[in-house]
Amino acid sequence: DTLAPTDSSSTGSSSTDSAFARDVLRGLSQPRKTIPARYFYDMRGSELFEAITRLPEYYPTRTEIALLTDHADDLARLAGRGRTVVEFGAGSAAKTPLLLQATDAGTYVAIDISGDYLVQSLKALTHRIPGLCAVPVVGDFTEPLQLPPLAGPLTGFFSGSTIGNLDHRGAVDLLRSFRATLGPDARLVIGIDTRKNPHLLEAAYDDAAGVTAQFNLNLLHRINRELGGTIPVASFEHRAVWHDGHGRIEMHLVALSDVAFTAAGQRFSMRQGETIHTENSHKYTPAEARFLARASGWEPLAMWTDKAELFSLHVWSA
Ligand code: AVI
């Protein structure tokens, strides 16, 4: 049973387009050029991200799936049985059913910016779990958001270490807002990528088949497609570097020669070697992750990792 989508935001798609133009203009005008990572995910970018999750070097997805599978009983005990599950993001076909079935959830609420993707993925989900009441909420979960009336207490789900794409302050603010959105006696099931050998991290973000490079470069194609850009994409290269002080992998697009181009109606130039910083992916030791929980008003209840401590799955209590 899938209900009609609720639009929790006040912004339509044309204002989303102008937000893209505004953020690109702002980011490319900085002395250190940057573009927010959320603009990776147009149709092509989402397909490329799906392909990334299946790469041999990209361990997070399969490791998190194994953790959800191996700890299903403990998850149900700690995250609560028969609760409404609220997922921040449309949900992965491989992970969401594991949590819903482990906890015997009756109602599932998915919040995602893409209405079409949401309706499509909820249709597949209700086919797989007959009797599940699925509620799509179209909106940006990084903005203040009003859920439809739901019987609490609620269990939130935030998988894939998406929290790592925010800086530390942004992560604390977001986790705090999840706590406010979910209400009293909430639980949060959250997947967080761990700090590890930088060689493994750099391989995961610069794979041999070049899929992550295509994912990063697609942002330039997207600017050309949607904002009338003239960026010479072949003059850019993907780079992924570990920054130990910040505890994060940084993705950049490096200019291979001096370049000049137009984007969103403005002229820009870059020197050879200059970069556009496109993504941060922060990694947290288990202790740092628990610190993140407490700093944002959550109480850590449990944490599981695989043997090699590649990835961690946590349950927190409000
Ligand atoms: C979505 N997010 C958690 C991914 C990550 O690992 O930071 C995005 C990604 N970027 C390159 N590869 C995957």
C-alpha cells in the first residue's frame, strides 16, 4: 500500500534549477573553487553511484548489508519491533528491506528530494513486503521538515555513511534535527564508514575501472547540459586524496591545462593544476562516531563492525 507523495518543501523544480545555478556561480567564484556534492545526483549521476556501490574497491555497501543481515535480531531488540521506520533518503533496495523485515515494521516513511525515484522505489518495496504501508515524503531532509502525523515512537534509518558527506558541524546539526523530527523515545540506525588505511580509502574513491572518475566528471557534463556551460570536460581529471587532519577523503576535479569557460552565464578561468573541490567523505573511528552521537544529543546503544573494521553500524537512542 503506497500513499500519494507529500511535498514537505515549499520549493518546486524551477527553484531547484536556479539553486543549482546559484550554487555553481557561488562555488566557482571562490578563490578555492568548490561545488556542493548534492549536485552529483542527476539521473546519470545516480546510475553511476549505483555502479560505484557494486565496485570491488567500494567496500561500504556490501559491508553494511552484511552487518544488517548478521545482526538482525539485535537490531530488532534495540531499534524496536513493530515501529514506524523513517528513512532519510529514498533507500536502497538491498538495505531497507533488511531493516524493515528485521524489525517487523508496519509503516515505512521515506524522505527524498526526487519524487519520481521515491514512488518507483516504494512500489518495488511494497511488492517485496506485502502489507507494508509505505509513505513517500518529497523533500530535502537537510532542511527543516514536517512529517505527516505518525504513531510513535519512531525509528530513523540513515545508511551508507551519507553523514560523512557533511563537515563535522553540519553532521552534528543534521543529527540534532533528526532527533527533533523523530520525537520522543526515537531510535536511529545509522551506518558510518570507519577511518582506515588511506590506500584502501583512496582505491575506494579512485577505482581501477574509472567509475568514480566518471561520477565526478559527470558534474561538469551536468553544468554543460543544464546551465549552458562550455566546460572542456576532457581538460579535467578526477582526483581522490585522503586528508588525515580532517579525517576525510576529498574528491577534486583537476584542470590539466589552463582553461576558460562559461557556466550559468558567467566566464571563469582556471590555471593548470587548479582544482574544483567536489566532495568530502569523512570517516569516523567507532569512538569518534559515539562522540558524534553524544554531541548531537543521542545516546549510543550499540555498534557492530565487520572483522576488518571497514564499516560500522550503530543504534542510538533519543
Ligand atoms: C553517498 N556517499 C556516502 C558516498 C561516499 O562514499 O561518500 C558518495 C561517493 N562518492 C564517491 N564514491 C561514493
